[in-house]
Amino acid sequence: MPELRKDPVVGRWVIMATERGKRPSDFKPVRDQRKGPPCAFCSGMEQMTPPEVLAYRDNGSTPNGPGWRVRAVSNKFPALRIEGPAGRRGEGLYDLMNGIGAHEVVVESPDHDRGLADLELHQVEELLWAYRDRVLDLAQDERFRYVLIFKNHGAEAGASLEHPHSQIIALPIVPLNVQQELRGASDYYSLKERCIFCDIVDQENQDRRRVVFENDEFIAASPFAARFPFELWLIPKTHGSHFEHAAAAYPGFASAVRQSLRALKRALNDPPFNYIIHSAPLREAQSKHYHWHMEITPALTKVAGFEVGTGFYINPVPPESAAEALREALALDGPNAPAPHVARAS
């Protein structure tokens, strides 16, 4: 059984996932060498995965067989286990609990060679609906307080399989990073009675230098204090705190995701990246101060001693320069990229 342990100094929880040591890739040098199909996530190989917990299927197809468009299964090597109680306890000054949770894999398409940047728009939107369906299902388990949706693309970003897939982890605690966002957003709202993310959308729309893509529902921009080169934040223009309750925005979100990943793929030759959907904790009321969003972080630089020791990040590419390069890469798609920045007289 995995275990969750709490750092008594900063309050950070760490998963001691001893069972994941069974994975053959653990502790071996990462080699991003193309293997190609077929793999366990390809159509026709369903017997190689745990039974599906969700699948969008063509009419007439049967569960755990071919004919699916999006498919979610339990992770064979989960970081957390769904069985058992939380078992919160202490050992002297230390706090720990059982490593309960859920760890699922969402296979984004039967096609081994087509990532989100290459899929049709309706396919990307269908993936978002699959995320939503799994979050709503996991939210029924009162032991879980937070669900994180994320994607690792490329070995350097932590992907152990090349077939396009995402992951969902349900946690019995709210992660420290999310707590910090919630606290910062709450402090800003207490001071100004406005949502910080809504204000970011307004400012980036006025400034334009860091905007890569926008449509009626979303803006994709390199954040002012980007931690990583070519980092992007995708923020809905309509305020809402929970991804799973924002279904009306999914068409625009799908377009923003696909266009952002296309820009990165063209500008950087399909770089490794992670994306994460940050949403408010499960079952909490809609918040006036928090605003759900996606963060895309290309894995182009290494986190080393300075970053680990200080919590600072060193980014060699200013977000304005990154956004300009991504806009140029996206210009091949026509009018979807924002107009170039025009200097205004002061």
C-alpha cells in the first residue's frame, strides 16, 4: 500500500509509491527512442490494460474491445490505491496517512501517431468531456478532495509510453501548489474585490505582447512571470472556479488547446511538455476569487540546484519573445492568431 507523508516544515505531502518500483522503466536512463505501434493503448490491444472505466464508442462496439474513440482505464502501476480508509495518523511530530486515491489513464485516440495537435477539433473536445465525466464520477467518493488532470508528452516530460494519453489522479488532500494559488487569489480578491485571473485576461488583451491565441471563450498567453521557456496559460474569459462545471466553454477550450499545442509543435519541433488543469477542490461552492485554467510547460530546461534550493526559476526566454515565436508558428492556420502588437503613443 502506498503512503502519504507530510513535510512538517512546509506542509507539503509526498507520496511514497513503493509499488511503482515494479515498473521496468524505473531508475533507468530515459531514452526517447521511437517504438511505434502497436502498444498497449492501441486499438485491438485492450486485453493488455485493466478494464475500462469509461469509453466513448462507436455504435455496436463492445466494452474492452475495439471501436472506442476515447478510453479511460486504471493505471497498472498506480501512485495511489483506491481501496481502504484514509487512516490519518501521527508518528511523533510526523503526520501520515494511507496512500488512497485513484490513478487513471485516458487514452486520447486509438491512433498511435496522432497527438492532440493533430486531431480534429471534435476529437479534442470529446477528450475534455471524458475528463469531465471522470471528475464527476470520482467526486462522488467522499474520501477524495482534489482531482488533478495532467498530461506528460515525451520521455523528458515523464511519459513512459509514446501513445498519446493523459492521466487523472484523485487525492485525499488538496496539493500545496493549488493551496498557494487559492490563497493568492483569495488575498487579491480581498484587496480589490476582483478575480486576479479575470484581471490577467483583461490586461493581456490590452497589452497583446504575450498573447498567442484567443477566441470568444479563451485566451492563451505566455504568463508575465513565466517559469519555463514557452510556458502557456489557457484561461477562460468567463469566470468559473471548476473545470467540471464549465461544459459550455469546452468548444473554445478544445480550440485553444489544439492551437497552443500546434504552435509549440511547429516552433519547437514537437517538444516534450506537461499540461495541467488547475481547478477548485471537489464539492466546494463556486468561488468568486478562483478561476480554473490550464498550464502548459515545455520541458526545455532542467530544474537544478538553484531552483531546488530557492524555489526560484531561471527562464532564458522572455515570455514576450516566446509568444512572438509561437504566433509566427501559428500564423499558418490563418486568422486564429491575435493581431501583432502595435506600439501606442504614451
